[in-house]
Amino acid sequence: MTQTLLHVDAIAQDAEARIAAAADEAALEAVRLDYLGKKGSVALAMRDLGGMSVDERKIWGPRLNALRDGLDAAIRARRDALAEAALDARLAAERLDMSLPAPRRSVGAIHPVSRVMEEIALIFADMGFAVAEGPDIETDFHNFTALNFPEGHPAREMHDTFFLNAKEDGSRMVLRTHTSPVQIRTMIAQQPPIRIIAPGRVYRCDWDATHTPMFHQVEGLVIDTESHMGHLKGCLMDFLRAFFELDEVQVRFRPHFFPFTEPSAEMDVRCDRSGSTLKIGQGDDWLEILGCGMVHPNVLRQCGLDPEVYQGFAFGMGADRLAMLKYGMTDLRPFFEGDRRWIDHYGFSPWAAPSLAAGLSG
């Protein structure tokens, strides 16, 4: 009988002590290999059974099997205990205090154009304007004819307008070139007094640092029996003061031509271009900011309104350009490129809604 077999009890005691002392699964695996591995103590003892008599094997075989099974069970139990302890420690470390406010983990921000559209709508809503909307794909009547664009007008040509394929009768739908068709639809569907703004996407064939084939406009319309150019001027000056958050702005109106207004004007605002940023409301320069005028009598007639009874004014501005002016962006193209870094820099928190009382810029 070998010395290994004579020390089975000592092997069992030593193994049980090491199993109990194993602090992690790596240490426990080392114990398993030392005793139950192919070259472990129990395996070596098993090999000695081949040199024993039948009677000796009947004694030592069951003892070694019991030792092997007992150590295997002890190792498994210790592994389960270590795993449970690790889980308890992890749960304790990752525990959340549900009484605390949740951290903000939202990705993304409100686009500057969306923000500016909200600001414009908020300002004009305070003046009593409602928001009206219409389709992006328009008829020639709503986009051109009803707005007093004569046949052959340059705006009808392919270099300005996206035309759809012609129908069987030869007519063609267009991607609206302005939101003025919303004004036409409103005047046809609603009797005066009318006071609306029409924000939305518009489309023209152009693409450079200050023009894009799709951009955003906000147009306004007032129809009643009394409104005149003085009301138009006051309305737009009040808007600019609120939008740029200035106590006073200086503006000038230059005569212009639009088919759908008469008289027509372009409105400039005083600005300072001397530094690296454009400053509104100061300096000696002027910046064209929107077009406006009194609604043309022909437009009123096309909508079924008597120009001898009704009159009013209209104006239109580019929301993208206003965003550039107010928030210091120099190129329109990144507005539509989907660059996460750009929106992280220029975007607005969805939690900071614009407010006339608290300030539009948040």
C-alpha cells in the first residue's frame, strides 16, 4: 500500500481547508486542479488501486470515490457561494436611490430652425395671429395664378421651380415656392377678418452658402377693412424687437416689386458688420430682412373678396436666415447635413421652451 493511500484523510482535510479559504473563482479552480485534475492528488491515489489485491481494492476504492465526490460537491457549493456573494456586491454597488431625480441622458437637441419657428409663432400669437398650414405640393393656381403671377413670369420657369410631371390635361403640380398659397386657401375658405401666419417648408432650385433647395418661410396675412401700411410697419417693428430681444430697432422700408402686393417694400434693419459677428440694432449698416406690402386687389378678387370693401397686408421672412442672424451661423448648408456635432453646438434643450415672459433665448 502506497503512502498516498495512507494519507487519504490528510488529503481530505487539506482540500476542505483550501476550498473554504478560496476567495474567488480563480483560487477555487486552482484547488480543483490540485486535487481533482488529471495530475491531482485524488487521481494519483486512484492509480495506486491497480497494484492492490481484490480485497484491498474493495476497501480503498469506495473511500477514494467518496473523497472525490465529496470534494467535487464542496467545490461546487463554494463556487455557488462565491457567485452569490459577487452578485450581492454588484447589486449593492449599482443600487439606485429612486427618490433622487433621474439623470438626463437624452441624446439630441431642438434644431435652431425649429426653435426659431416656435419663437416666431409665439410672438405673433401674442399679437392675435393664428397659425395656418397647407400642402407642400401645390397647384399652379394657388402657387402662381391666384397670387397675380402673369404667364411667362420668371418665377414660373424651371430654373426657379420644381415642377412635377404634367397631367393628361397638361397642367403641372409644383413644390410650393413660398407659403403664400396658404394665404390663398385661407382667404377662399374664411371670411375676413383674417389674421394668420403660415410657417412651413418651401422649395426652389438653388444651393450655396445662403440658399438651399428646401428652406423654411413664415408668411403673415391680415385682411380686414381698416389695416394699412402704418399697421404693417408697427406690426413688423414689434416683431423684430421681440425676436431679437431689443428695446428698440431702427428699420427702413425700400420700395420693391412683388406681384401679390401693391405697394410693396423690402424691410431693412440697422446693423453693425464691423466685428466678427453681425450685431442687430446698432451700427451704420443695413440688412434686408423681409418683404412685405399691401395685398394686391387682384389677389383679393381671385379669392372672392371685394377689394372695394376689404384690404390688408402681407409679409414673408426666411426662418433659416433669421436663425443665422440671431444665433451666429454663417452657412445654411450644415442646417441640413445631420452632423451631430453641429446640432450639439447650436441646438436647444427640449426642456427650455421659449417664453415671452422669461426670454425667447432661454
